[in-house]
Amino acid sequence: MKKLSLLVSFTLLSVALCMAQAPKAAAGAQQQTKILIETEYGNMTAILYNETPQHRDNFLKLVKQGWYNGSIFHRVINRFMIQGGGQESKMNDPGYTVPAEFVSKYFHKKGALAAARKPDQVNPKKASSGSQFYIVQGQKLNDQQLDMYQKQTNRVINAERRAAYKTVGGTPHLDDDYTVFGEVISGLEVIDKIAAVQTGPGDKPVKDVKMKITVIK
């Protein structure tokens, strides 16, 4: 009888421990990595999506290697996006690509962190550059503009995307063509400041806009 009582107690304890640990495991699975992008115009905090693991892991690898530190935003187009990803040594790409990871709930609203890539003609699978990325600025759009875009492209803009494009803005013509693997959650005004700098040939800022990227622990 004592053995049976001990067995029952042990079983109940095991169940209790499993129930206590389950929420912790679920919370851990949902945790997203944060990065800090420092510039002379201010800092941006961004998260990297777990649903795009290949892009997340590749970006983190480069950040930890210091790839982006001292590099510049080399292509800046006001009301569109700011792009970087080269190395300070002028090496523009590490020489490999990352397979596309399109996730329908992530799109090109303002602040979206996405991967640049070569055009479809030479890159039909839409694979991303190994290091080149851009951050969306875009602009706010009204229903008429969004309806026109839908008609021209034969792509449906769902309610969630439509609401975002009307309130915070973005660049819907890039959706589902370029991998969005994160987003800026703090410092959106920094995007506007960088996007407003004077640029020259190739949309390159006349004065270098340097960055430093680190992982927030």
C-alpha cells in the first residue's frame, strides 16, 4: 500500500512539474531576437522573426562577426527605403544566397527589415543576398491607391495589410517578392532622417551614413 501511495504521489508531482514547465517552454518558443542598429541619426531596435529561421540565423552570424560595423547605407531613396549590407572593406556580399522565406503575415509596412536580391531574370527562385538588407520607409496609401494597385497587379491586399498601409505606410509592390525577416520596433523616426539625406549618383548618400549592429541580450 505504501508503494502504491508513493507511486501515485510521484505521478502527481511529475504531472505538476510538466504543467508548470509548459508555459515556460511556450514563452521561450515565442521569444524573438532583438538587434540594435546604431547610426549618427539615432538608434533603431529591431526584432528578427522566428518564422524566417534561415534569414534570422544568417543575419545573426554576420552581426556577431562584425560584418556590418562601420559599413554604410549605400542606397537611400526617400519615401521608399534605406539599404545597406556591404562590409566596411567595400566587400558588398559574402558570396552566397539565402533561400526565399515568404511568410504571408509579414509584409512591407514601414519599418520592415527585408533582404535585397538579384532580379527575377537571373534569380527566378527569388533567393536573397547573403548580406544586403533594406528597411522600408514607404508612404501612407489610401483605399483608392491600394485598389488601383490590386487591379494593376492582380494581387489581393488583405484587411491587415490594407490597414497598415493606410496608417503607417509602406511599399506593397514588394510584397511576396522579397523576404521580410524582421521589423523595426523602436526608432522609426531614424528611418525618416536617413531617408531625407542628400544623395548623389546611384542614390548613394553624399555623406556616408555608417552603422553598427549588435545583438541585444
